[in-house]
Amino acid sequence: MIEYRNLRVALLGAGSVGSQVARLLLEQGDEFASRVGAKLELVGIAVRDVDAPRDVDLPRELFTTDASSLILGADIVVELMGGIEPARGYVLEALNSGADVITANKALLATHGPELFEAAEQVGAQLYYEAAVAGAIPIIRPLRDSLAGDRVNRILGIVNGTTNFILDRMDVNGESLQDALATATERGYAEADPTADIGGYDAAQKAAILASLAFHTTVPLDRVYREGITGITTSQVDAAREAGAVIKLLAICERMTDPETGEEGVSARVYPALIDRHHPLAAVHGAHNAVFVQAGAAGDLMFYGAGAGGVETASAVLGDVVSAARRHVVGGPGVAESTHADLPVLDIGRVVTRYQITLDVTDQPGVLASVARILSDGGVSVETMQQSVPSTTGAVVISGNAAIHGAGAPTATLVIGTHEAEEAALAATVEALAASDVVTAISSVLRVEGS
Amino acid sequence: MIEYRNLRVALLGAGSVGSQVARLLLEQGDEFASRVGAKLELVGIAVRDVDAPRDVDLPRELFTTDASSLILGADIVVELMGGIEPARGYVLEALNSGADVITANKALLATHGPELFEAAEQVGAQLYYEAAVAGAIPIIRPLRDSLAGDRVNRILGIVNGTTNFILDRMDVNGESLQDALATATERGYAEADPTADIGGYDAAQKAAILASLAFHTTVPLDRVYREGITGITTSQVDAAREAGAVIKLLAICERMTDPETGEEGVSARVYPALIDRHHPLAAVHGAHNAVFVQAGAAGDLMFYGAGAGGVETASAVLGDVVSAARRHVVGGPGVAESTHADLPVLDIGRVVTRYQITLDVTDQPGVLASVARILSDGGVSVETMQQSVPSTTGAVVISGNAAIHGAGAPTATLVIGTHEAEEAALAATVEALAASDVVTAISSVLRVEGS
């Protein structure tokens, strides 16, 4: 019989993830002990209401409302409460007491990450957060350790399951945004207030975390450009499909040269974008997550799996618990979070990207020339220009003559694919198009990513 | 100016991976120093012939033929020579001297892993091998650390790029095995002697490494069942496509109950198998690698990327170098390889799987009943049975009457899909079918995986 040292694990929060973490710690304790060389003793679970109903039947004597006392005696503190306060206070208490902390709290990390990492470094404690991005998918450790000898150039992430589920329903089942959202709510993929998901706020938090880690640079949440999916229409989804593309809400972290200064910088941004059907991310269906990483030496990598779910996310939390426990057994102060590169975070205007612009124009001679001149005056180079009937009547590409639709004046629809240009130039050019006499409506502006 | 400690890195081997590792260490030394908190000094490169031509232009004074002297003064030794000896001797020398060792040597790990891990543990040194499986794709660290709090149930890996390239060409371009192999050789994906790849030996080494790690159990290479792709025909590839499947060479590591004893065991095996077109592994084209992992809590995960290539594999090596260097800076004896579970490794006969059997039968009344009786006597339950014209004339499924082909006796082709059964029972049943009077030929036997 091997004699194990005991490691005291305190759990803060017993929601869908927390209750699964508690269950697995209790059920698989012996196996963890063998892996770690120490027993992981769940010493308590701090909750607001001891009597609240739980997903999992857990021993009542583990529950307490006194988080601070629980933290004080713990070697490892697992924070799964969510939100900024009181989570932030408890995490700081834990780190200051020398405990290692595991958290899945993306909001806390995206807004107070530097403060927490600083506190950890001060006492030689460690802050683990694999579960904060993309649920069960290992992405933090691969970025921090496996790619530590490489240079990450770009990350394209589908990191919000709710929006991917909605966009996938719109694409595969032809549902409207509203219907797809209703389905997502019905199936438990969307919360009663879906703003954090469909507004892109959740994805933006994850983009801040990934960009900070990948580029060794603090990327504050308020420097992450953000657009949600609320403006995405059935017509856009259909038109994308016909063009051999699909619309995905992407969290994009990119190392790039500032086109104004020529200096190296980074960009973090979230928006719905067109992506080619052959891109590996296009095959990510339902509520799944995937993170596509482009690195200088490794080339293209993709990490795919369940981005949410109580038991799935618990897997990532427990991986961190075992890692922290091993560190306690073998010693060593752990690895400090690195922000040595300290690159400038570029405004969205400096980002170089491509646009697909769909607009209605009056059907007169010289219209194409007018549109082309506006684009060229704006410094935007055109890769493709297609004249088509409006997508409501089927986006058949026609050549030459414009289509006539509705009862009003004869108009034609143009779909313009641009070459890469600065976002600011693209946006200004779209404004110039909107102000032009020959343009009657701009029906869709989408960025194109992944190439 | 920060004062860094110097860490001495010795490189053994300067082939396609080694020369890229040396180049990146020299070029990106400052960036690594910031990440690690110490300078990584490449102190020398041991090679057999100092004057041999290299992929990369490297300072001549770094080269030496005296590996042992180089090892003696090193903090970190990177072994990229390949093969068993002298690599094994040098790795042991390095570990015994207390140096951490990074290796990409799958043959060495699959055959002498326990000896090397034991040597590392004795002196508190660490042995890293992320590059040994699936090139640039982080898979060792996710299995060892990220999933340390979960239970891996199954791994399906496309871990040999050469065979995936060949099978993909056969599927997508309709090439024969020979033509596809010739293309692979021409493009540098296959070696002059392709036996290690197409015979499944390379994949078997990787299966032994993955299974040992995932199941905390020593899985010796000689307990890995192995079949290569040399028997795969154009007809099989075509028939698979028509059935909505694709043939992939899979490395399979599975936790399973021994059907004879009822006890938990593990299986590691390599063979070409049918996999549904909708499975994420079916979308892995060309020479890419991917590892699909099923874990108790995390569910399905997939790791995708470049499985080979000098600079790509160098990324994985350097990730390990930086990890080792960080450990030198922060201290701590590292994590010992865990084989505590020590599960029995099951013979291929005990594996529970499914078969697709294609056979020609005489076209007489009662043939179907005879075939069904042989299957049922063998304890094999049939999921689907289709009578079809031979695939050489297009595998059209016909109902009722048998097709007549060739100049010989009238025969019909049957495609039988079985339910899950023990491999031994399936193999014995195939033998009984072959011995039967009504069966004129068995044209294909393939396992079905992924469901």
C-alpha cells in the first residue's frame, strides 16, 4: 500500500460544471491519486445557497457558504462561480495564501487577467484556465507549452457554441436567425438572455485570452473589436452557400504589421465572416468549437471538440487540477505568464482584411464604371464583381443586363469581392458607395477570412 | 538589460528536422530567452560526417563527431538521429548525466521506452517526445496533462502521412496503390524503401507510444497488432466510396473489457479500416495527420495538422526544448511517466470490432441460407447483406437475381456488414466462409471503425 500525501481541493461554485467536477473528484479519486502520487481530497464546496437544487447528488456536509474559510485551508482552489465579483476577490485570496487556482472564468481573465497573474507570480502560485476557452478542447496548454518554441501568426477560433449552432441551423436547415435562436434556447444551447453569445461578448473575452497568451502581450478586452451575429440574414447565409462559403462567428487573433507605422503589432477581433467551404473550420457543425492555429514552423493546426457542457468542461478543469497537484508533489514554482513581447494592439481600422459587399445599383449605362471608380478612389482593389438577381429570387449570376425586381425602378445587384485592404479604407469606401447616386442600397457587408 | 542564465543545448543529428531545429535556435534565440528566462545556447551538433551536405547553412564550428563529449556538458540534449543504436546509448548517457532529453525517435520509444523513462526517473531528469507522434500536432502533452483528469477510452489516429497520402490519392484521384505510391515517392512523401510506412510499422510504433501514455500502461511494440495497406485495391476503395465510407490506415488504442475474462484491458492495433465519410477523420486529406480522442468526460476531441516535415516537426521539438528549459529555470524534478494502471494488453483476437466481407458465391438456390448459417454458427450477427454485381463493373446493388460475370460459372457478389463481434470469431467465420462450397472467392475483408 502506497502512502500518499493529501492535497486539499476547495471548490467554489456547484453549477453545471462545478457539480460534475465534484462528482468526478469523488468517484475517480483513487485513479487521480495514482496519476498524481497524492490524494486529492475535496474539502468543501462554497455556494450561495446550501439548499439549492444541484445537477448531481453530492454529500450535503461538503457544502458551505463560507468561501473564505474554505480557501484558507486549501492547496488547490477551483473557481467555477463565474462573473467578476466575488470571484475576483476569492481568487486573489487563494493566490495570496499560496494556493494554486484553477478557473474557467473567461470574463474574469479577460478583464483582470494581468492582476491575477501578477498575484500568482508574487507568491509562486499557479493560475490554470484551460476550461476558460473552448470547453473540453485542450488549447491553452498547447499554445503555452507545445507551441512555446514556435511563433503563432494567426488564430481563427469558433469559440462560441451557441452562435455556431445558430449559424449552422441557418445554413443547413434554412432557418431564420430568430427560429434558430429559438431552437438553441429550446435545446439548452442558449441562455434566457442570449446577448453575451449572439452579441459576440463571450467570444471577445476568449479572443482577449487567446491573443494575450499566443502573442506574449497583454490584450485588454476593450481592445478587442467586436460584432455579433444579430445582423446576419437568411439571404446572406444563402448567398454564402451559393458562393461556396459559409458564415461563421470567428474570434481572430493575428500578428500583423501595422500598415501605417510598419511596426509589428497584434489584432484581436470578433465578427461573423465568410469562410471557404473547404476550410477545416467550415466543417465545424452544431454547438462544437474549434480553434485553427497558424504557426511559423508548425504550419496549420486545428483543435476540435465540445466547447461547452458541464461534464465536458469538467474534463478541462480536472486536467488542470491534476497538473496543479503534480506540481505540488514534485515541487517547483511553476511557469509565470509571459507578456515579454508587449506588442502594440492595433485598432480594427489598421487590420488588413477582405470584404464581400452586396449592393443594389440603378440599372443605367455607366453604373459599373461609377462603382469601380469609387472603389479605386478608396484604395480598394476588386478581386471579383458579379452582377446577380437579388438573392430573394435566387442568386443566379447573370451577365450583361441588370435584373428588374419589385415595383420600383429597375435595379441590379452587384456582389463585389475585394482584395486585401486596410479595414479603415474598406469601411470608408463602403460609406462612399452608400452615398453614391447610383447605389440604391447596400444589403450586405461581410469580411472574408481563412485564406 | 536582463541577465540570463545560459542553458547548454546539444543536438544529436542534423537531418531534415535537426537542421531546422538548429536554425530556429540560432535565429530565434532572443525570443526563446524572453519566454524561458534563460539563454538557450546551441553548444554543438553531433553528426557522423561533419562535411555531409545539409538542408540549412549552419556554422561549421558547431559540428562534431564526438557525441559523448557534447552530451557531457549539456543541460538539454536533443536526439534527432533516429534508429535504435547509437541513439539509445546517447540518450541513456544524457539522462544519466542529469540532462533533460528531447527526442522524436518513435522507434526507440516504442521499443525501449520503459528503460529510458526509468533512467530519467532515477536522476530526476525529464524525457520529452512530442515530436515522436504526429509531427507538429500537439498530442503527447494534451494526453499527458490536459486529459490527466479524464479517462481516455479510445484513440483513432491517422498518424502516418505517407499512407494517408496514398489512400487519399486512390480515393480522390482514382489512382492504383502503385501509382499513388509512385506519386508519393516523387513528391518526397515516401522513402526509397516504403516498407515502414505502407507496412504499418511506423504507425504501430506510434500506437504503442499513444496507448502507453493514454492508458498509463506499458504497451510493448510487439503487442501492437499490425496490418499495412499493401493489400488495398482500387475496387475496395471504390466500393467504400459508394457505401459512403473511406479507407484510412488507423492506429487504434482502445480501453475495453476482455470478452473472455470480463476484465478491463487495452488494445493497440493498426490496420486499414472503413470509416464513415461524415466522421471527422474522413476529411483528413493528403499527408496530413489527425488524432481523434474519445474521453469519458471530454467527449470527442480531434487534433489535426502536419504529421511530418522538417520545420513542422522542429516546432514540436522546440516546444519541448522550451518546456525543458523552463523547468531548468524554475526547478522541480518534473513528472515521471505513469504506468500505474498496468492494464493487460489484449490480443487482437479479443478485440471487438465489425467486419465488411465481400465474397463471390455460386448463383444457386439456397446460397444465401448457407452463408447466413455459416455466419450464425460462427456467432457473427449480420447487420446488412447486399447482393451486387462485382465492383469491377460498378457496384450497383441489385435485388433478387444474381449477376453473371466473366466466362465461368454464374456467380453473385455479396457484401456483408456484421455487427460487433470478437475478432477471433470474425476471423474464424471468414475461414469457414472460404472453405464453404457455395463461396467461390472472398474478395475483401475490412474492419469498420469509428462508430
